[in-house]
Amino acid sequence: MVKEERLSFPVQSGQSSDAEGAGGSRPCFRQELLSVKNEDPGDDFTFEEPPPKKIKLSSAPQGKPVKRQTTGCSLSSNIHMNWDLIEVLSERMQLERWVCANLVQLFQEENTIPFIVRYRKEIINHMDADDVREVQLALEELCTVSKKCQSICQTLKKEGVLNAGLEEALKNCRTRDELEHYAPYKKGSKLSKARRAKQLGLDPAAQALLQTPQTLSLHSWVKPHIQGVSTLEEVATGVEQILADMMAKDKETLAYVRSLCDRNTVTIHSSLSKTPGKPKDIDKFHLYYDFTCDVRRIQHHQILAINRGENLKILTVKVNIPDWVKSEFCRWCVNVRWRPKAYAREDLMKILNSAVEDSYKRLIMPLLCRSYRSSLTAAAEKESVAMFVRNLRRRLLACPVRGRVIMGVDPGFKHGCKLAILSPTSQILHTDVVYLHCARGTREADKLRNLMMKYNCQTLVIGNGTACRETEAFFTDLIAKKFFHPLDVSYCITNEAGASIYSVSPEAAKEMPDLDPNLRSAVSIGRRVQDPLAELVKIDPKHIGIGTYQHDMSQASLKSALGGVVEECVSFVGVDVNMCSETLLRHVAGLNAGRARSIVEWREKSGPFINREQLKLVKGLGPKSFQQCAGFIRINPEHFQTFSGALAKSQNAAVSEKPVPKKGKGKTSVLATPQLNALDQTCIHPESYSIAQRFLALIEGRMEEIGQQEMKERVEAALRRDSLEKLAKTLDTSLETLQLIVDGLTQPPSFDIRQNFEQADFKQGIVSMSDLQKGVVLTGRVENTTLFGAFVDIGVGCSGLIHKQYITPGKLPADLQRRSLALGPGERVEVRVLSVDMQRRRIGLDLIRVLR
């Protein structure tokens, strides 16, 4: 199988170095699975170490294999199984062994995914964040299997039932399903038929039927005064139940019956339940009232829909296995796998045949059905989470609208439209409530004009909730009449999902204590366009209005994946430590809520940070945390004008401050030099500063030229004289590190990777759904993508659906063709109207092309 290649961030080639390193996930790994030394914040640390040695290997498609030097106990030595962790991981993920070995070591050292992808790309073969996260999940699963196996062995050893064969079989298991399905170690329910028969002493009789049937006499096992073996029929039934249980727990038998199913058509069928749930929900599942599909062809969204219908007691679901499987299975069991080793009488063969049929019907078939359902659900949930992650990344990385005064509008009827006028830096200038949809709407319009003239506001952001369409029509009418002249007013519609939840949250109360919650939602709506990333990180990703079936799947895996992509995006963009909020800081790689709070407290107490080195003085920020977060934290000199008084205070404090011993084993904190460092505003990591300085000396550049045209010309001249590979060899560093340094030195101070992503669409007119006709060509923006298609906002108040059958590779740019479903929120598309259902308010669209 060829592994699908995915690109996390579609960026221009000149910025690839920064983009590739942008990925993220939460700091990895369950502590109980790793033997990692706890971080001592008092340890001295530097990043002046030479780069790792390179070992050439011809099998590497990208990059050169680099063997990472291990420190301490390796994770592989803690996996007490009969398989090699690196080998299994390499086989499962279809990666080179050296890449897997390096990744395992990096995870064991508690490196975050953003840090690995950006600053260690040469030793992971340039993998993107999504692929690294998949390896992390696979590694966690293997560690879980190992830990569970050890726990089972210890339990069985205490009970005195562990033997060498059983332990060997358990240590051969590579997945949790194998541990569950292997099952010889399971004691089973106390009330199970087979266990009850074994307690009556019939296990030797069952073994004799298979091994020495010619000597077996069931009459000798009859005990008239003991219930369960008082008659010959009860003894025969007990032997039959023990044999059925043995067959259902036999690995070879289960493998054979699965191979039979793989060669036949197994279907899943859903039908309307005899006692359906709530009537209002029934119509939503009309497609599945009588639905049948091959389990190998059923779509992920269909599985999730069927599961939801079953949970709501609207649908009844069953897996249908052909009868031929049963007949072939029974024939194979009797004649091959469970054939007695000697001649067996007719009555004993009857018991064996009954045991085979009972095992299939009562134990094996339900097991197969559960296995199909669970595997289909797991695959569907995995794809749904992946879709959610892609949508969230696109939404978070939407291009910010800078330099404009914006009016956020939270529309409403009875309680009015809530307004919030925001400065270009997102400061609240004015809040108000206007009643546009009542008799006094004209007077309210005059009030609106006065406010917009006072603050020179020409941009409106309207939430897409209740009364959105009416509010949009109101403003469109005023704009058409040039009511706001001389202001050139335009507006956009933005998704307000989660704004109401955020407005009553403790974080919103802390940030805007004097504002009514209704007005806070208007502020949030406006800020979502000014800086989507900074605003949306305040809201639980599940409430942002993207993805499908997120409430039906494992909340732990969903939270982990979404938390990872938020960290990835925040780290990818970078944060100004002197300007960003505590909420944004806690999502930077290597930081958490406590460390972010400590940074903000230090900033409030000691003034703005002058350089990255001062982060080492923050309580709780030890060597590892600093290493992980330093490259993603910026110190922008321009922002010191805002803090000129605080800057002087910080400098005076730093000059007079003496190193204060921290708690620990006699270690002291490193005193940060209170001087600006121009490299602190770049993506270059402090561990590479010495290399960057040597590179500057080599090209005769100065720190003051970083991000300027002069620096760009010097770098280009140096690259014309010598190749990047030759320069990297001269500086004794890796090609990837030097490329990152070149990008950091040449990118302007205002560089934002989000400028390559789509921005909100502003307009001045409105189109009605009644104006649409079949065949009309329109442009729109993808609002959300699901497992069955993409919803597109075409400006008529109702999103249209491009079914996935119309999203074909020929209609997509090259960089989108390798991605599942390809489209994501924010993509501008040209579409053709296929159908308009006014009654159900549904619009069918065909994708023509993606606009760039």
C-alpha cells in the first residue's frame, strides 16, 4: 500500500522552510510509558552543541539519514515483547527504520511536534506534522499493548495459570484487538456455559473426544446426584459447550473464518426500528430506513449516520454474513482443524458437529459482527477527526484583516443588534445596541451613521446567527442608497459559532469585566476577522462550527487531535510575547496554562521581555520548556514604543538584579543579558544563533539589516557564489538549519505565514435564493467540509452543497489533489448550480474550479 502524502500548509516555495516546521501537537506521551528524567528548572543549559553526524543511506527519498545519539534508557528496552518496537512501527507506518528510531527517541525526550517538524526535520526525513502525529499515535498504541500484556501476565502469574506457551502467545500480540480476541487468558463470566461445565470436571472428557475418542465413554462421567452431569444428555451438552468455547478462542480458527468472510460479500443493513425515538429526528434518517451496503464499500459518513440513528433508537443495524461461510466453516472444522485424532463413534461426531454449529452461531458470528462494526466505526471516526483537523487548521490560519476599524454586529430581532467598534489593534472603542428591525429602524440608522463617521469605520462584520439575513439586507439597502457617504462601507458575514458560549465564559469575564455578555459576543465576532487565530483559540474547537459527528466519537482522541492542531497553528504563526494574551501563550509548543500564567505575571511585574534569554528567569520554565517554545516566541522591537516606561523599568531591574538561586540541587538561574537581539524577532532558534552570527559574518551582514532589502541582496549574492550545501558544510551545520536561518534573516519583520491563506470576502450587495436558476455560475467560499462533500457560501443566505462526487482531481490545483476531499474552509471556488429546493432550502452545486 502506498502511503498518502499530505501537505500541512500550502505555502510558496520561498517560504517552505518556515512552513514545513509549523506543525504541532500537544506535548507527547503518557508518563507511565516513558523513562524520562524530570526537568530541573535550575539546571544550566546552552544550545551551542555541534549538529549531529550524518550517515548516508541510499534508500532515503528525501533528506539524508541521520542517526540520533541516544541518551539514557531507550524506550525500546522497556517494551518486553517478542517483537522489535522500531521494526513494527516502521512496518506499520511504512517509514524507513532510521526515521522511526529517531522519532521514538525524540518523543522519549518529550519534544513537541512543532519543535520536531521545524527544528529537527533532517532527522525525520522532512515529515509533516500530520504524519509525525500519526507515528506518535501508533507508538502510543504499541506501548499500550506492551503495558497491557505485562499486566495480564502478572495477573495470570498470581493466579498460577500462566505457562510458557500462553506467555509466548501473549507477547506475540501487536494490537489491542489481538489481545482481546486471543482470549485464552480470559476467565470469562462465572455464568458462562463452558466455565460451568469445566467446574463440573468435564474438561478432560472434551479433550479426550479430540485426542482419544476410541477410549471415551460418556457414561463414566455421569454423576446422578450432581446437577449438570446427572444424565448422559447433560454430560454431552457440557462437553459440547467446552468444545464450542475452545473453537471460539482458537487463533487459527478465527483466522480461517475471517479469511472466508474476506472472500465473500459481507453487508451491513439498517432498517427503521419498530419503536423509533423522537419523531422530529426520524426524517433525518430516511435514507437509511432500508439501507444495505458491502462493508468494504460503505462510506465513512454513512457509518457515522447509521451509528447515530442506532443510538437514537431510530434504526436497527445488523451485519449479514453469507450462509456459505457457515457451511464451509463447519466442514473445515470437522474435517481439518478439529478432526478427532482417531476413529470416533457416531454419537461423539454428533457432539462435535453440534459444538461447531453452536460455536459459530453463539460465539464466533457475534464476535465477527462486533469486529466489523468496531473496525468500521474506528476508521470512520479516524477520518472524521482528520477532516475536523483539516477544517480547524484552515479556519485558524485564515488571513487576518489588519489596519481597519471594524464594527462587529451580533444580529437579533427582539433584543436588538449588538454592536462593537474595534480599533485596528482590536481595542474596544465603543459598544451599543440598535433595534434595526422595528418601527424606529430609521432613527437607529442615523445613530449607526453617526457612530461610523465618528470612528471612521468602513468595515462591518455580521454574525451568521438569528436575523443575519435581515440585518444584511438592512445594511445592503443603506449602502445602495449611499447612506454612509463619504464612507465607502462594505461588509462580510462570519461564522459566529461559539461566540455565545465564549461570551459567558470566565475568560471573557476576565478579559471584558465591564461588558454585558451580549456585547462581548459582538466583540468576538469582530475580532474573528481582525485576527482569527488569536480569537478562536479562546473557544473550544468543538464549538467553532466545523466538522461532523464530533459529539458521537471518542472525546479523548478528538480533544487530543484538536489540541494538537491548535498548538501547531499557534506555534506555526508565532506569538509576540509582549503583546499576546495568556490564552494564546498556553497553546505555544512547550507551554501550558501554568507556564503561560507565569510568563504574563513576569511581564506585568518586570515589564516587557527584552530578549528570549529572559524567558529562563520565569518560574517553572526549565531547560526543556525553553528549548521547545523559544523558537516560536517573538520579541518585536517595534512594540517597545508602547512600553517605553515599562522598558526602562525592566532594564533598571535587570541591571541591579543578582542571580537568585532557584529551588533545586544547588543550581542557579542564568541571568539574561538585558539587551535587544534582532534574531529574537525571527524563526531562528536560540540553539542556532552562533551559526546565524557566523553566517552574517560570512556575508558581511549586520543585525540591523535583518528583514531588510539589503540583507536579502547579501544572501542572494552569497548563494550565487556558493551553493547552500557548500555554505552549510563551511559553517559545520545541516542544510535544513541553514535554510531556516536564511528564511529568518530575509523575511520582513511583518512577515505572517497567514498572508498566503484566504481572507474574508467583503461585499456591498446581496443575492436572493429565489434569483438562483439551474446552470447559473457563481463564485463562493467553502464554509465547511464533511465526509460527503463541501458546503459553500454563495451569498444567498443558505450554503450550497458540492457532493464529493463532483470534487474530482481534474478540477483541483496540483497542491490539493493529494488531500482527502481536497477542499477546506476558506477556499474560493467557482461553482455551477445543479438544483434549488426552495421548500427544504437546499442547493446542489457542481465544482468548476478552485480560484487562486
